[in-house]
Amino acid sequence: MQITSAVVGASCPCHHPSFVFVFVLVPSLTRPADHVVATVAATVDFALSRAPGTPSPYHAPFAAFVATLLSRAETTPPTLLTALTYVARARPHLVVSAEEWARERVFLGALMAASKYAHDSALRNAHWALCTPAFGRRDVARVEREFLAVVDWQLAVRADEL
């Protein structure tokens, strides 16, 4: 197990020590979807200038959205880890005008970007639309463009960011 590069996408990050630590050694992350829900919710709360953990009527539907999307897209742990890095990177630049669908849009944008950056044969937008219970093909394309603009198209991930 040798890491040939410090950039995700240049070599498989699945053997990176951060990956092993996050998904194997941290007991609270035995369900990565729960961590995704909490991370994205905190990011959207930050963009709305709201205290983290503030109750939201959108929490339960978002948790179901995450579980469905991760399953249907057959998301790999390295892709999920990369998507979470993108969510953290987007946090200071994110502008949310309405809370409804904000969590879903942030997560979908990050996951699409991570998947397309890390995999040669990533899902196309039409397939992402089929994976999401909420968005059509045009919506998916818009979510992707908006998310890429928020992260300024900076998709390379260094090992120290994981």
C-alpha cells in the first residue's frame, strides 16, 4: 500500500491513512450517511447565519435523500470523502437564499463533482437525475454548475485536506 500522489484522482485514495482513520477507526462514523447529513446541515446553517443544530423541518427528508443517493449512485468511500472535502471548501463561499432543497443541492453538487473528478467513468447528468428522487436533468446540470462556481472549479484535493 503505497501512495503515489498526494492528490485525490491521481491515485486511489482508498489506502490513504486519513481514509482508514475516518471510515474504520472512528466509531461514530459507522454510518457515513449520518456524518454527511450532519456536515452538510452545518454548512447550510452557516450559510444561513444560523446556529448549528438548529431544528429544521428539512432534516428528515434530507437524510432520506442522502441514503437514496448514496445507494443509487453506488458511491464509493473515497468519492464520499472527496465530496465532504468539497463541502468544507464551499462553506465560506456558499450563499443560500432559501433553505428548501439547499442541503440536497449542496450535497448533490459536491458528490457529482467528486465522482466526475475521481473516476474516468463517472455517471452522466442524466444518470444523476435518475439517482435523485428530487431533481430532473436540467436541475442536476444547474446544481453542478452552481457548485463548481462556488468552489471556483478547484477540485484537486491534497492529502492534508482529507
